[in-house]
Amino acid sequence: MVARKKKAELIERAGRQTIELDNVPSESIEECHELIDTLSKLNEARDLDRICEIIDKYLKKYIKGVGCSIFLMDPTTNELKLIYSKMIDKESWSRAKYRVG
Amino acid sequence: MAKYKKFLYIKNEKDEGEIQQIYPKPPNHVDSGKPHETTKIGPFMAAPILNIGSYQLEKGDFKDLKAFIDRLNDETNLLSKFIKNKLSPEILGSLNAYEDIIGNDQLVDRFIDELNNLLGNEFFYSKELFRDISLSREIEDLLLNVPTQKEDILYINRLLLEDVYRDELTKCYVLGVIRLPHVADGGTEFTEYEKRIFNYFAIRLSQSIENANIVKKYNNLVSIYRRIGHCCEYDTTDNILDKLFEVVRFMPEIVGGGYCTIFTIESEMVIPQATTSTSKPFLEIVKRSRSGTYLYDIKGPGLTSWVARNKKPIRIDNISNEKEIRKIDPDLIALRPVVEIEYDDVGPFLAVPIIRDGNSVGVIRVLRRKGARPFKSMDETLLTGSAELLSLVLSNIIRNKEFSIRQSKATEQWLSIFSSELVNKGIIVKEISYAHEINDFFNTPVSGEISEKIKDSLDNLWKKDYGMSKSISLLSDFKNYEDMLLELPGYRDHFIHQFQVFILGAIIIDDIYKIGKEKNKKSFLDFYSSAIKEPGLTKQHADFAWLIASSFHDIAYPIEKSDKIFDKFFSNFMGIEESVIQGIRLEYIIYDSGYQRLIDNLADFYVSLQNTGKGWAFNGNDNRSINVDACFNEALWRNLLKKRDHGVLGALILLHQSLSDSGTRHFSTVIYPAALAIALHGKLLLELQEDIVFEQNPLAFLLRFCDLSQEWGRGNAIIGNPNLSKIDVNYNESDNMIHVRVEISLGNAHAALKKEIEARDVFGRLFSRDMVFELKINDTGKEYSSLRRLISL
């Protein structure tokens, strides 16, 4: 329980880019390092293809979901446009639009 | 979800009751693609990807930290008072003297930490605190349920802060959404740990998507620069405008989306040149834009006019927010309509001036829909960079338009002087020695002074084969004196007229050469050679003789009119109206200056042409007719002394000048024939007993014919607007002769009558055997023919 709490704090800090590794169980440290690496990779991504590639590869390691979708807001039309979807094939979703408001 | 900018977690997406609890109103769900397979979906979570990363405050979230502290210190602001009461004494102390905090990073960090602590733990909203604040609709919706979770408190507090400190805090907007559903069958709820990790991904995604947007903007910028550069390569306005449409389509991409219009500034109006649009067809919009529907007066109160006028950008988060607009300038208002979208749909507004050489030449304007994320200062910078490059293109457009207006004005002026008939015929001459130069002259109309172009052209032609630079320089002097002559009542231009006579004759000579070749008829050179009877005559001799005879024939007008010029001086400066100049005794001047010999030679030459016997020679002609010589001499002197005839004087000037130019080299082949033609084109012709026969003296004949015909371009308010209707040179099979026909209109009955009298007199002296020269005066329908006279004889 203590380890779990520490891990949670650690992750919290990882989310905000600072981390202190004292008193953290070794198995958690490894996972934290991996998460920090992943988040750093995201930080360094410079194009949408790379972003989708990272999400595709790493998100499932931490969250047991069946897939993921990312939408981007088009400021011209104020609509969300699907750029990445793992659950339903991308082709059939490429025309989907979610209007805001 | 994106509307509420908030993390969303639903245990079962099929449970609408649960969704209702989270959303005060169901989200407006539009799905035009494959139906969402909701039956398979269980737990669901989605997080907004925000521009600010998370709702917690960071240094970068303050647009102006000093201004924010000022607002906190404002005792009348109830929320500020509330927040300050919750801060530690140390921070509170530093806020009261904010020079302590500004620049002190550690203190700023602590201040922000305390604010974040407040944001996450103290729910700010109460009716009392926010009684004077107008809240956005989204927040009002959210406030229907009092938040209990820390995340919800943080989220709503952050939005409340943004509404209260609009100018001091960066507004949060949604870049996108990340969504993660579970399969219902066998799917378990997401753990808190998973939710947390999911939110971290969303936070990091905000950074990476912003990065990706910057890279995309950079790539778009490179692309748009290429496109703008491509525009610069096009040389006509229409081509540039076509390319500009491509630029405008891509321009919004460099600022991350929107609708764009590129304006130019012409004649104090801000005119849309290319635009993107939504509902209306692109071309219709462009057409309407250009037709004036969306023009702005540069002095007007609108935003775009302000940008053009003040050469400064305007960036507004919401065009409906009058306070935001008035902050820039109290007189500023947002004008409707806008070309891009319906005015009422417009939210964020960004416009930058396009400046060239310190002047506004256009404006780039980008709009977004209401509720869309506002433009950032970086967008303004990127657009300004594009505007700098675009200034080159717009300068080209404006320059091309101005050039085109100048050209059309020049062409109009060109045609009003030379007439379309002369220009159309002039550009196709090809046989005469000066064909290339004449073609060039008419192919490149100028916007400046036509007389300057004529001067240059004649200068070039006179020097081309014979190097007569001194004589041609007199033409420039003539133009200067003519400016004085133009002040005399009734005086009309003679400088351009001489050139027009040259061109008319050149067209006729060219056609005679062409028809001569085709129909095996005598060419102009044949006529010239058989008249002059000099060995070794070439086309260059004949054509050059025509050039100098025609372009020099009125050179002595200033001398003929000198009495009147002097009288005008006395009248203007001294108020003496009667003629005070009694006439200069020309005979003494002629004798003293050695002109007598030139006159004698001219008479000899005249006699030799009139006689069909032996050729002419300076040192005596056995075949000369004493009677003809005496008559010519007498008429010449009479004209010279009493009438100061510009024809005779012009001939003497040419002979005198050419002596210093080329000695006697071309006297018999070019100069004397030209001088005689000049002498005979005035009053002298009418006083002689002999006719001018084309076959005997083609140069004098042609000069008198062309001089009589040339009236177009010399009109004024009194005599109307004469025009050249036709120049027609063709071979007539029925009489086996070449016919030269010129038709003119005087455009005024009085002028037409005067021309009739002149034509009757001149055709009374012009005569031809092998060719026919005809003149028709369209106003009266009267026709004159050198052949008709032959028939009547």
C-alpha cells in the first residue's frame, strides 16, 4: 500500500516532469522510468504520425482498454476531426465529425 | 466533451442517466460516419487535450503577471479580495509591493503554488462574488451542479478565473480529445491509476500536438512562401491574381486554420483580391468582392481599414466583444458584412498590414468562427512575415494595374494622334528601308511625351545611313520654338504633323514596293531614279530623300511666323497691339549669307526635273530652259521676300545645314530632291506655271499629297476632330495602275470646306500618268484624283 502510494506520487510528478526516486520500490521505478520515457517521447514528437505511433505502442501498456481515439479540433469549422482510432478502422471513421457546442 | 474542456469518465456509456448527470445537457453528437457500436462499449473515459496542458496555473499562463497582480490588488474586485484573503502573509506582502515579486522566480513559483492550492481546494463561485461578472454560457451550464471532486473544483475555478481575468490570463481552449472506451462484456472499470495515467497522456499530448502544430505551421509557411514566390514570377495582373487565390487558400494553415482574405489598397479603398469562403461558391465570392460588395474606405471606422491606415496589426479574441475592440481605439467598430463567413459567426479576428516602402499596399485578414481558439501572438508574427513577402506580389499587382492604366491611356492618346488606320498600317510595313524602325515605333506606345519619342526616332533614322546629326538637331530646336508658335491664334502642331506625313508616305512607298514586286510594276525607286537621273541610286537614297523631305518640310515655320511672335511679345509685355516689326529685309541676309548659290542650284535642279532631256549638273545644264528657270526664280524670290514662305525657307535651311553635315556628298541623290520637294510644298507650287508630275518629281508630288491629306491628330475645339479613315494602295487590273487612295474626315463643316478649297488648288497642280493618287473628304463626299485631272484635261 505504501509502495502503491509512493508510486502514485511518483507518477504524479512524472506527469509534471519532475521525479524523485528515493524510497521507491525497484519494480515501480522501472515502470516509472518507462512512463517518463514514453511521456518524453510524446513531448519530442513533432508530427501527428509520430504522436499516433507512440499512443499506439505505449498507452496499452498502462491502460487496459480496447482501443483509443484521438480527435483534433479544427479551428476553422470548430469541429473535432478523428486523426487516430484503434478500435474501429480508420477508413470508416475518417468522415466522422463531432461538432462542439 | 470538448465543449466542457473536462475529463469525462462514464462507467457504462449505454447508461444515459449517468451521462445526464455529468453533462447538464446531452452533448450535441453528430456522427456522419459508421454508426457507433455502443452495444459493445462499457466504461468510457475521455480527456481534453488543452493548450494550457492542465487547469493548474503555470507561469506561461499569465499574459501579463504584473497586470494580474494589479487586478488582485484592486479592492473593488470581489474575487480578488476573496483570493487575497486566502494567500499567505508573505505572498500578500510581496503583492502589495510587486517589484518584490516581479523578477523573483522563487517568489513567483510560490505565489503560483498558493494559487493552484486555492484553485484545487476552494470553490470560488458564489452569487455574491460574481454578481458583477458576466460568465460564459459553458460555465453557467457547469454551475448547475456544485462540484465536489477536487478535479472538478480545479476545472471550474480555472474557467471562472479566466472569465474574471480575461486580459491577464491565457484562455484555455481545446486542441483535441483523447478517448478510451472499454468493451462492455468482460470489461472492468478503469482504475484510478489508469485514469491518472490517461490524464498525463492528455497533458503531454497537448505539448506534442502544439509542437506538431508548430512544425506544421513551419512547413505551411515554407509552402506559402514558395507559393508567394511563384506569384512574383507572373508578369500580368490577371496571372498574379490567379496565383494569389492559391496563396489565400493556404494562408490560414500558417496560423492553424481560419478563413482568409487578401486585400489591396488602391485609390484609398481596401479591396479584396482573393478570399476563402464557406457556404458561397468561391468564384461568386471573388466576383462579389471585386465588384465592390466588400470594399472598405481606408478612412472608415472598420477594423480592416484601421489596419491599412495605421499600418499596425489587430488581434482580437472575439469580434463581438466591443470592449476588446474599443481598447485598441475608441472609435473602432467591427463592420459588417465580411466576405469570409456570416458576420454573426465571426469570433477571433487577426489582420496584418502589407507594407511596401513604408506605405500600406494591402491587408491579410484571418477570421475564425465564434468559440474557436483565439489567434496567438505567434500567429500574428507568422502572418506579418507572410505579409512582408506578399508585399512584393501586391506591389507587382498594383504596378501592373497602374502600368495597364497608363498603357491604355497611352494607347488611347496614341490612337487619337496617329489614328488606328495609320498605326495598323505602320506596324506591317516591311519593304521600305525604315520598316523595322517604323514597326517598332508603333509596337511600343509610350506613356510619356509622344514628341520625345518622335524626336528620338527621327534622330535615329537621320543618323542611321547618312549621319546627318547637325541637321536633325534642328528638329529639337523646332519643337522648342513651336511651343511659342502654339500660342499664336490658329496655329496648329507641325512637329508631329511632319512625322505623320513621313509615316503616311512611308506606308504608301512600302505598298508601291510590295505591289511593284507582285505585279511587276514600277517601284518607288524606279520612279525616283528615272526622275533624278543619277547613276547608282538605291532604295536607301529614295527612302532617305523621303525621310528628310517629309520630316523637315515645315522646319521654317518659326521664321515664317517670326513677325507674329515678336508682335505677340510687344503685345503681351508692353500692351502694343499694332504690328511693330516691319519685316526683315531677307534679300540682304540671303545675299550676305551665301544662300544665293543654293537658290540658283535649286532652280537648276527644278528645271532639270521639269525638262525631260539631259540630267542636271551644278556646273551648268545645256538643256535648261531659260524661261522655266526665270519663272521659278521669280516665284521663289517673291515667296521668299513677301510671304517669307516656310517651304522655300525650309529648302534653303536643309541645303545649308546638310553642307555642314555631309558636304555635297548626297546633294544630287538625296538632298536637292528633298529640298526641292520642301520648297514646292508651300505657296510656291501654286504660283508656278508648271504642274508637279509624279513621274518627273515623285518626291515633291508625294510630299504635297501627304501634306494635304494629313489632318488627323491635329484637331482642336474650333476645327473639330479630324480622322484618317483609310489608306489604301492597290493594283487596279482594269487600268493596270497602282491606286493610292486616302480618305479623311475633318469632323467639322467649316474645316471640311477649307480642306476642299486646299485640295482643289493642290490637285490643280498635281498630275500623274502611271499611278493614281486620290483623296476623299468624307464630310462632304468630295473626291480628288490626279488621274481625273488627266481625264478632264
